[in-house]
Amino acid sequence: MMRTQNPNVAPDPSAWSRARLHRRRWATVLTAMATATAGWGIAESLLGIDLAVRSGAATVHQISSLAVTLTSLGAGFAGWGVLALLERWTSRPRLVWTVVAVVVFVVSLLGPLGAVTTAATVVLMVLHGVVAGVLIVGLRRTTAGANPLRRRAGRTAATPGPAPAS
């Protein structure tokens, strides 16, 4: 059965806004994943840096492109989920999101400290920074607090508010 829309009924503007919001968040997560994977490829293939970390006493783990791809996707979706929860539970999701994301980024820098070589440490820290930068800036821009005019008493950019009294 085919559904048709009634041309006399305007589409729900909030549905359009949610769709645009989801597209922007998807684009942010996928951009973070793509930049991390590209950075891994440049480090491994072009620069010849062996990305490996030591865990425990003597166990060495190679960092594969799949690991970089899945980890950056996981970080992106986790960040998106935290942001969505903050938008429901806090009055200032943009500020709280930024603080939480920066703290998580700083803690994540402990992982690359276990790299086998100095070059691998630097590359892994740069990859963490690139993913964090894309996610923090990209997801932050999608929060409700991104447009200060929109939050003030229902005003939009098209309706800046009352004219000053003369």
C-alpha cells in the first residue's frame, strides 16, 4: 500500500529540523571516522610508522585500520548519545557537552602513552586530537544552544526582537 501526503497539510517543521539535525550529526560522526582512518593510512603507508601499543608486561597489539575505524565510530556515537541525553536533562547542554567531551579527550590521551615508539605515540595522540576536534566542534554546533537568538523568548534570526524605544 502506497502512502501519499495530503498536499493541504503542511509538513511538521520539527520533523524537518530533526532530520537536518540527524544529517549533521551523522556527517560529523562519519567525518571523524574518515579523518581517523585516513590519518592511520598516512602514518602506516606513507610515513612507515608502525602503530603498536604495549599492554601489560610484554603484549604488543598492532593498531589496525579496522580498530581505528570502529573506535572512532564508537566514540562518535557515544558522544552523540551523551549529547542527546544532555539536551533532555540539562538547561545548558552545549556547555556541559563541551566540558564532558574535553575531559574524555584528555583521559583518552593516556592510551597512546603505551605506544611502542615515540613516533607511534605522537601519531596516536594526533589521531585522538583529530577525532576529538571533529566530534567536539561538529556535535557542539548541532546543539540547541548553538544559535543564541533562537533561545531568547522564541525569537529567530528573522525576528530579532522589539525595536528600541525612542
